[in-house]
Amino acid sequence: MAWFSDSGYWLGRLVFQRMLAVLYVIAFLAAVRQFRALIGARGILPVPEFVARVPFRTSPSVFHWRYSDRFFALWSWTGVLLAAAVAAGAADAVPLWASMVMWAVLWVLYLSIVNVGQTWYSFGWESLLLETGSLAVFLGNADTAPPVLVMWLLRWVLFRVEFGAGLIKMRGDRCWRDLTCLYYHHETQPMPGPLSWFFHHLPRPLHKAEVAANHLTQLGVPVVLFTSQPVAGWAATAMIVTQLWLVLSGNFAWLNWLTITLAASAAAPLWAGPSAPLPAPPVWFEVLVLVATAGVALLSYRPARNLLARQQMMNTSYESLHLVNSYGAFGTITRVRREIVVEGTADAVTGPGTTWLPYEFRGKPGDVRRLPLQYAPYHLRLDWLMWFAALSPAYARSWFVPFVTRLLENDRDTLRLLRTNPFPEVPPARIRARVFRYRFTTWRELRETGAWWHRTEEREFLPPVARSALRGTR
């Protein structure tokens, strides 16, 4: 039928499916490595407490019926192994129905995690992974020609990601309109990367050019996605280039890589050679593709209306399955970087002479001499939430005190989220947290001091506190 085609789409589907499966592997691995401390039975925001107060219809998840840390680990490792098998081509080595089951299982596995992840899983790229994962179920495999309708639905997702981000910028901070936002953003973004210091020190005219190119790519180029090839392919290629620029300049988990994956589905036909004739799809698959397309069209009403709304919302899911969502970020740019520095002491009584030792996080800035590292597409959830907490204590109300409580206990799972523990033998007697203003050093300061950051203390975030004062916070 006309909505199934061999023409170039076979490569777009192949590249998209392999890249998406790799991102699933990374997402499940992040869950495996971090869940015990964040949402485990003895975690900061335990799943059992969450499912006890939130009904299944609001957050459908297998963990409403059963939860244990061992079961969660098994669930997540199943996702890792299945995604790795799909990335290696397993979904193309089985019948069409079995391939669809593989992709559907991956989606169900990750949906169950996101829907009990609470604030740790409140990022837009979680919904983006679920939305693209749901469409992957209906892409078929090597047994059939790619469904053109679903390939175009991938473009619709990409359009909302890019166009939504562009609109929220133009409607938001004035610096996006006067092209000055990147005077600040490379320095104040949630988690800088190893090249962010260098990006920050680019000449200001180049920063303005970056913003102008961003507006073109997010507001102009997405419209061209809905034209025919090769124009749509070159538009998608331009998006890939700008996303790679973002990959180099910061750490945004798998947001950029998933956007690249979506764009690759439209760009790949530019380089696709002729393929061997693929068998006609079975009627039942055609029906499922049509039903899925109609479902996405109906669910797209609210996200599409949101694009036109004056009070545009960003990173919003309208139903608990995260099937069709709204995207967009950084409508407002922070001009000043603030970081929370968490410190402990062995002294039971603190005073001017107390020695305080800092806890170092894996990704977020701490030690001024440490160059930020590249972690994306891996997602350091605690580090990201610490950035939000520095903006306002309200962002940390539900989790910061339980986090400190576990540091006071030398909780093994919590300490695994950190880069260093200054109290490896005996837990600290007290913990405190202070807010510092951070800025990138100049070229001269870097040469003279070897420091990438300069910081000055601004205020107290949490006064010195002992475990006895935090009873009942577990």
C-alpha cells in the first residue's frame, strides 16, 4: 500500500531503531545504578510510600502490585538485556509480531519505572523516550517495508521538540530576542561539560551567532521537515549538526542524542541506496499502523494547542502513558550560577575552628580545580536536582533532608551516587550545606591558579545538623 514504502525509509528506520535501542540501554543502566538510593525501599523517596498514596490510574506501573529492591533490579536488568539484544539486531531476526512484542516490552518496562520515579524522573527526556518508544512498536522490522505514516509521526515528534523549544525561548527571556543568552548559558547551565569553559569564552559576536542559528534551526527548519526529500533530509541534517554542538557544549542526558535519533530517521534517506524488495505487510499490521496513527492524531490536539498558547507549557505529559507530549526548555536563562556545597565534620560541637570536609558530586561543580566531565547521555539525577535546589529551596523540599540523613549514616547506596566520601570509616557527626556563587575563571586566572571556577560564599542552605535532629525523616 502507499503508506508502506522501500524508498529510502528502510535506512531511516534501521538507524532510528538501533540508536533508540542504545538509548534504552543507557536509560535502564541509569535506573539500575541509581534506584536504590533514590527510590528504593530505603531510598530518599521510596516507591512503596509513593504507590501507597498515588492510584494506579494516575501512574500505571507494575510496582503498584509488587515492589522490592530485588524485583526492581530484575525489572531494570531485563530492560538492559532486551534493549542490548534489540540494538544488536534481535528484533530483525524474529517474525514481525515478535519484533513488535520486543519493542512493546521495552516501553512497558520503562513506563513502569518513570511512573514511580517521582521528581527524579520528572525530566522532559523521560517522556520523549517513552513517546518515541511507543512509536517504535509500529515501525516493523526487516520482514516488511517501513510504514510511511509512522516515519512521518517521528517527524511530528521532532517538530514538537524543536519548534516547542524555539517558541518557548521567543516567548520567554528577553535575552533570546536580543541574542545575548549565551553570554551566560554555557556557564550557568545545569551541568557543564569539559568544553563548556571554552564555549563560554568564545567571542560575544559568536555567541550571538549561536543564538541566531538556534532560532533558525528551531523555528524555521522544523517546518521544512514536512516537505519531500531531499529537502526534508537536509533540514533534519541541520538539526543533527546543531544538536551535536549542544552535545559538545554541555551535559543534557539523552535529550540531544534522542533528538539526533529522531532527526536521523528523516536524514538517512539522503544516503540510502536501493534495497531489496520487501514483502507486503500483513493486513493485521496495516490495521494496527492505521489505528496507532489515528490515536496519535487525536492525542496531538492538546500538544498542538499548547504550541499556539500564549502561556506555553514545557515538558508536559497529558496522560499517564506519555504517548504524545509537549517539549521545550530554557525559556528563562540564569545569569548567575549558584551551587550547593555539602560538607561534613567529625566534631560533635561546631564552632569557628571546626574542620569541614566537602562531599564531591560526580557531575556538578564542586572543587574549583576540577574540570567538568562528560556524562551525557548518561543521566546523573541527583546532580541535576542539586542544580534546581540551588535556584530555590522549594525544589528540594521533598528530598534534601532525607538525602542529608543518609549521609549522616554513611548509607552505602547514597554514597555511590557521589564522587568522594570524606568520611569512609565513621559517619560524620554533623552535615551542613552552603550556597556559593560560581563563575568560570578567565584565561589569566586559569593559568595562574589552575582553577576552572572561582567561587564566593553567599548564604547558608542548611545549618549544621546531627542525625538525632533528623529522626523521622527516613
